[in-house]
Amino acid sequence: MREYLDFEKPLAELEEKLDKLSAAATSRTGAQEDLTKLRARLHQLQTEIYAGLTPWQRTQVARHLQRPSTLDYIGRICDNFVELHGDRAFADDHAIVGGLARMNGRPIVVIGHQKGKTLKERMHRNFGMPNPEGYRKALRLMRLADKFRKPVVTFIDTPGAYPGIGAEERGQAEAIARNLMEMATLKTPIVSVVIGEGGSGGALAIGVADRLLMMQNSVYSVISPEGCAAILWNDAGKAPEAAEALKMTARDLQDLGILDEIIPEPMGGAHRDPMFACDAVKKSIEIHLTALQELPLETLLQQRYDKYRRIGVLAT
């Protein structure tokens, strides 16, 4: 069953008509002609809607329950995947998955947020909000990649780090800060892909990379639109205005010089054609990893340093 967002209601009506007409096409004269016209109308409406999405609407697409997750991408783009568990200190955080894999024969270490799709899965994954042990598990895997000089690929999809009391008691801020510090000097190429929503330090903790890629309908920001609206206006209902002000879409971040590439999505979002989305992501990762692995280590680290020093610099 397709899940439709509020602004997609006109599409839902047309697709329902299309399904009914398709079912009756064999028994009615002229049905094929009507089907062709209806499909053309549907395509035109999809194009109009998705060409003019607001930042808030893109945020809704980025959060779509049927959108491909980290494990979906890993299953499609990796030849094999051996998941590794635990931070060797406290627990195994199910909101972060990671392990060893091969992509077209290239050995990599892959790490990502995992939200889950059903309510049961999302509760098990804590809705993609990691605790400190999740970030420490990610760091353990990155250190493993550093030791054996294997490139790191990360998939970002989280509303943010879990803000619970237990997480704070176990050092949430320290865990995120340590990841930022160690990723900045990790002696192996890092490619990060924002596949859904990238929220705050919870996303950045696995996002300090040589190349930052974003799916066309993904978002990346210091805070969620709802959180921003609650702080600025004491009204989470002003989230659409906050999303506009935050400049959180892929196009905004490319214009600001933060993003390295926008990965195209199928019409209607990645959830409409997951295989197309996964193949596009794989192609982009391969291109960037190949280029990065050709660089001398000193050049790689210097370019990573320069990339982040340039962010936020204003021309005078």
C-alpha cells in the first residue's frame, strides 16, 4: 500500500482512477486510449508538484515511512555485508548499523542510521535516534577502517541524537564530539550520503567526510523545523516557516558550498522506485571513492581540513 503525503492527495485520486481503469481495460472498448491519457495527466501532475516542493514538503518526503533505509541501500549496493555489533563498553545500539562489506569487489566499512519502517521496527531502532553507545560503535568501526586502510561509507538518516537522561548520563555530547575529532583525521577516505533527514550533531557524528552527498529530497540541518519553530516562536506549528529559514534542502546546501553532489531521485521520491535510488547512490559513491583513493594521504587529510574550514566563511 502506498502512503501519500498531504500535498500528494491529487496524485492519490488519479492513481486510484488509473488502477480501476487498468482492471477494467480488457472488457471496455477504448480503455487503452483512456489509460494513455490518464497516465500522461498523472505524469504532468507529478512533474508540477515535485518541481515546486517547499522545504517543508521536502522534509516530509525525506521522512516518508516507505523511503529506502540504510539496510535497504546496503542490501542493494554491497556484494556482501557482515554486521558488527556493540561498542565494547556498554551495549549494542540498534539505531546505528555497521560492518564490513564489499562494493563491486572494493572492501569498505559501512555505517548508518537505521529508523525502521513498521512501528515495531521503529521502536526497536529508537526511531533512528542513537544513544552514545551507537556513536561509540560507529567510532570502533571507523578505527578498524583506519587500521586496515579501508574506505568508510556512511548513510545519514536521523532526526538527531537521542536526548534522554540516560544518554546524557553516559556522555552523549562527548561521544559526538569525539567522533567529530577522530573523523577529521581518519587516515582513510570517507564518503557520507544523506538519504533522508540529517538532524543536528546526531547526523554530523558520522558525517565528517571528504565527500558529502545528498539525495535530491533529503534535508540536513542543525535542528529540525519543529524544534527551531518551538524555540523561535514557541509554536511547533510554524515548522514550514522554520524549514524555509533553515536552508536545509540539498539545493540550499549546494549553493552554500557545503554539499559535493545531489543524487537524483525517481519522480515522486526514492520510495517510488527504491532500486533506481540505490543504483544512483552506488554509482555516485563509486565515482567519489575511486577519486579519493588515488590521493596521497597527506593531500586527502589537507583537503578534508580545508573543506570544513571553508564552511561559513563570508567573502569581504
